[in-house]
Amino acid sequence: MKPGISNKNRSIIPVLWLHDLTSHLSPSPHRPHLSRLKNRHITMSSSSGTGNPGSSGSSTGAGILHRIRSLFGPKKPEKKQGPTLEELVRGRTAGIVHLTHNDLDAAGADAIHRRVYGHDEVFTVFSSVGRFTKNLNSIANVPGKGDILSISDVGYQNGVDEAARRAKASGWRIIWRDHHRWKPDQIRQIEQYTEELTVDTSTCGCGLVARALAPDDPVAVEIATVVCDYDLWTHRDPRSAILGQIGSINKNLRPLRNRLEQGIFTDDWIEETYAEIDRERTQAIRTSIRRMKIRKGRYTIAFAPLINYPSETAAAIREEYKTDIEVIISENGRFSLRSAPPISHLIAAEFGGGGHPNASGGTFPFTFWDKLSFRILGTTSHFNRFVQVAEAQNTHSSAE
């Protein structure tokens, strides 16, 4: 860190410092050589914000320069804009709209919807937690005309009550099934806009859908059993880990869903896709860990960049570094959170998200300077607030 810049303000990077980073390519008796600025793990006290370098990564100052230049370099060619979600919903032919998460649990739930209603009778919106309210608002802009809007595997978040109100007012019949934790007042807020609201943490989202729509369908029951084995981290069925990692990549969701719909749990595509993921995953986890930062206080908290595979990255960090909480962060500030104490959902709620006691997600409101700081230094001032929120949680009350 450049002298004179405190840990508290590390997310604010003066332009002059950027000039220092890009212009001093050789050692100077007055300024640190760039090789000293290479990526490394840093363990810091959450109270003082200072600490000592941990193990070094393999990047040099050239890596920092590359990341700086990537921010200011030529823009990538813009992708052609396709139709918006609102336009797609408006032009659909299916009578059922299924708004769900974007993982194996969601793929399984969608497969069961299609087994029950017909493959071509369901229009599916796979959504991240961060885009859920926005997507629900987009659907609410389209007249429902009495059609079913089925929501699964996504919980309550700030602002979603207004989106649900608008959807009902537009003529949608909302049926919502979720297995995340809700507060009683959140249930009361949403149930006035739904025909059916089921909140049950005893199973996964796919399990709730199977129970409600196809309890006597043996294929649907098997789909739910395999999916819940992965989603609830019981890991008794070896198929679940393979399918879960395939389902962690958005482009795989629909081909995976189609196979589950037919009762196919393994075939050449599944085996080949998993083998490719296994190779990529190992490298991605190593890269993420090299750029990880650790804060030590009441909890040992790891902050690492997302390079796909958030769950697997978090598990690898905990196994190797004995952390209590792992925060895997994308470049836009969205993060996946895992915690040994049952407080993930409480922490995530303070950052516009939610989830389970031990696994959830939220968003850091990254500014341009936050993105720059995170890209170059691997940290931002949002980490300080995260630590404060985490350490303020009462583990006894959170387990209730």
C-alpha cells in the first residue's frame, strides 16, 4: 500500500497514485518497486484494519498494470441487443410463466413444471437473486390476463412486495414456492398478492414444486431427491455433485433441464460437460484464492473474486484456511456468501439479498472507484462494513 493511504480509505484511489502505478517500472530509492505490489493474501485485524502480508501469489506489477489498462483500454464491441424480457413475455405462447433461480434447484423445478404442464406450455425465466425484483417488475409490465406466474426458489427481498402488487394488478395469478427463510411480516406482505404462498425450509425449492405439482410422479420425485441432495448439502447421491456443478453455469441450465424432464441423470453430454468443468474449476479456484484477502476478528472472513464456481471456491477456502465466512464477489459487486455460523441470511439482508442460514447472496453497491480498487487491490471499503455487520450478529437468535 502506498504510504499515506489508510486501510479505511483504500477503495478511494487518487489519480496521482494510478500515475505512480503505471509510470514507475524500475526500482527507485524513494518509491516502492511494482514487484512489491503484487497480489497476495493479507491478513488484517478487523478492529485496527492493519496487518501483515501472507503467502504471495505469482502475479507481478505487470499484472496490476494489465488490470489498470483493461479498465481504460478500448471497449469490447457491443453485443447486438436482443428483445427485452418484457418483449419476450409479451410475445410468448405458453400459458405458464415460471420465474425461478439460476441453479440446479431451479432447473429441477422447471423440469417438473414442464412434465406437469407440457414442455411448450411453460415460459421460463432463470434469474439471479440480484435481478429477481427487476425481472418481476418486467413481467408485471405485461398484462397477465389470468395466466399463472409461478415463482420458485427465490425468497423475499426489499422492493419485491411492490413488484408483486403490480403483477397482481396486471392480472397475473401468482403462485410462490420458496424454501428460504422469511420473516412473518414478509409473509404477510406477499401473501396478499398471491393465490398461494408456500414457505418451507424443510426441503429444497424443487422439492416443494414436486410435492405440490407431481407427488405421484416417480420421475419428479427422483428429480427432487437428487436436486435436494445437492442444494441442501447432504451429498449422499454422487449424481447430485455432478449435476450441481453443471447447473452452476447459466448456459447449461436449459439443456440440463431438458434431460431432467426426461428422467435422464447421466449421458455423454453430462459426462463431457462435467469433465470440462472439473478442469476449469480447479484453475478458477486457484486464481481466486491467489487474490483472496482475509480479515481476522470475531470471525475469520475471506473475501475472494468470483471466477465461476462460488460454492466450490468457498469450500476450498474453508478447508485450506479454516475460515468461518467466505464471500465470493463478482466484478459488479454481487456476492455469494457461505458461513459456518448460521448467519449468512442475516448478513445478506443488510446488503439487499437473502438466502439460507449458511448460504446466501447479496450486493455491494460498487462505484467506479470500488470496481477499480477491487480489480487492482482485491479490496474495497465495503469489506469494512461487511465485517461490522457479521460481527454484530447474534448466532443464538439467528438459529431460531
